Amino acid sequence: MARWEQRPTGSNWGEFGPDDQLGRVNLIGEEQVLKGAREIRAGKTFCLSLPLDLPGGNVLNPRRHPPRLSPTRLQDTPYVNFPLRMLNPDAVDVLSDDQVLLSMQYSTQWDSLAHVGALFDADGDGRAELCYYNGYRAGIDVIGPKDATHAGCGCDGDGPSAALKLGVENMAVKGMQGRGVLVDLARHFGTGRTLIGAKELRQALAADGIEVERGDMLVLRTGFAEAVVDMAGQPDADVLHGYGAALDGTDAELLQWISDSGIAALCADNYAVEAYPARERQGPRAMLPLHHHCLFKLGLPLAELWYLKDLAEWLHANGRHRFMLTAPPLRLPHAIGSPVTPIATV
Ligand code: UVW
């Protein structure tokens, strides 16, 4: 039975079943994997991840910090270059082992469907509740208990997200492997700030003769991640905040294009896929309208800060736009986002 009496206008809640946790990722089926595989003709691979310690600092988002690696500890001893003769006098082995404190969405990443919800009257009783895709409520599976096994490890041990059913592990199990289609917005619009609405996106697709089909993962290059790399760990927020093309989440026609296109995921090399802050509007509204449309209404995952330069240049030089994309997030139960090392094969 559906978790809602009324669903948001323009949403697809219920269309993949009342208990669906994958949204548009359902569209990546066997046929999509085979379509992706048919794009492998040169046998070349491209890593689409930044080094995960970039951008550097926390100027893009003050909540998110660079990863902090440290050795695990055996009693009080750091387990790095650890001689096993400490445990057995005959042992010649030396072992190292580490752990990381990681903001899951710091660098190259996926946003799961648990990332953005909204206040919405799903019961139709006149009271808005905190809802996520397909009507999953935040109030049902709230914060887990403090976990004693984390005592002293340095995390705050507050437990996982409120939208437990929509964690990123669902995408990991599905695999996130299929056909990617790259649109090189940087090539068309340069690296000054351009808002990309339906008109601009259609213009770029037509100029390159690109057809996007149901189940494709759409990948947008804006040049942002390349600027991040050039800044070598010292990001200049003033430059980056207005850098390159960004989707205009306030353009209703663009949102409709996304709904109609059947794409299964929307990936970009910039900070939020869409321009943030969004264009000013009045009245009750989503501050992140593209996130609201994709994650909350359609169950369409977003990906950010992918590194696309080498792939984009190779595809352009070879008159191509499509490739096999393999991008599973971590299978970390209840995580909201995940670092990812996407691989394109051509
Ligand atoms: C913003 O924070 C603006 O976007 P995201 O959380 O998806 O990175």
C-alpha cells in the first residue's frame, strides 16, 4: 500500500511500486548494461574521480571537511608498520591498517535519495510532514541508538539518517553500471557562469547530435572540477562560486525535460549540479529546486564533483558521446551520500 494519500505534483511516486527504494535507477536494467557494453570499442578506461582530498579546505561547504586518515589502534599502539613479533617472537610480518573520518559528500560523490526530502502533506490531512521519495517518512525510523562499539573512535556516534530505507546501499546493490552520455557544456558555453535551462540544454544536444534515451546516465561537464584541480588544494571560493555552467533548477521546462527524458541518473563535475543559490522566487519553495525535483519527486540520484576532462577530450576527438559507466557507491547501510570512483570505458 502506498505511504501517501496524495503525491507531489509532477512526482512518480508509486510508479515503481509502493515499497520502491530505487526510483529512476530501476531503469538501469539488463538492456542498459548491454547498451553500455556495446560502447566499449577501444578498450580504454578513464577514472572520473578527483583525488578525494580535493577540493581542499571547507570553503565550498563549511559542513564538509577533507578526509582524515589515521591508523587503527591495537590497544594503545597505532597499527602502522606494526611488527607481528610484538605478538609472536618468530613473526617477520609488519602490518599497517587505517581508518578515515570522511564527509561522505566532500569530493566526487553520489547523493542518495535520502539526501533531500521536503515538508509535504502526504496524508492529505492538511499537515505537512517530513517526507522523502515515494512517501518514506523521516519520523518512522529516526536516529539510531548510540553505538557502544564506537566509544572513543572520534565520531559522534549519533547513528544514521532519518530516511533509512533510501540509503546509498540500494544503489550499490543495483551496481550503477550502464550507458553514460556526456554533454560537454564547457565546450559550448565556456567557463563563465551560464544558467542552463531547457533551451540551452536542447541547443547543446542538437549541436552535438546527442540523443538521450530512457535509462541513460546523463553526465555534464562544466569545467568546474578541472578548476578545482588547478587550485591544487587551495580553492578560491570567489572564483568557484560563479564558475562554469550550472543547471537552472527554477526552469520548469528543464525539470519537465528531466522527467520526460527517462534518464536514470544525473551527474556533473560541479558542486551541486544546479546553480546554488537558485534564482530568486517568492513564496514557499525549495531552495534547491533541481534536487527537490530529482531526489524527492523522481527518485533520480545526483552525482557531483566528477572529473570529466580526459574523458570529454577523448570522446570529442573520437566523435563520440556515449560510454560504459561503472559507478557503484559504497555499500554502506544507511549512508546518505557516498564517495565514488566512477570508471568510463570506451
Ligand atoms: C548543496 O549542498 C548545495 O548541494 P549538495 O548537498 O547536493 O552537495
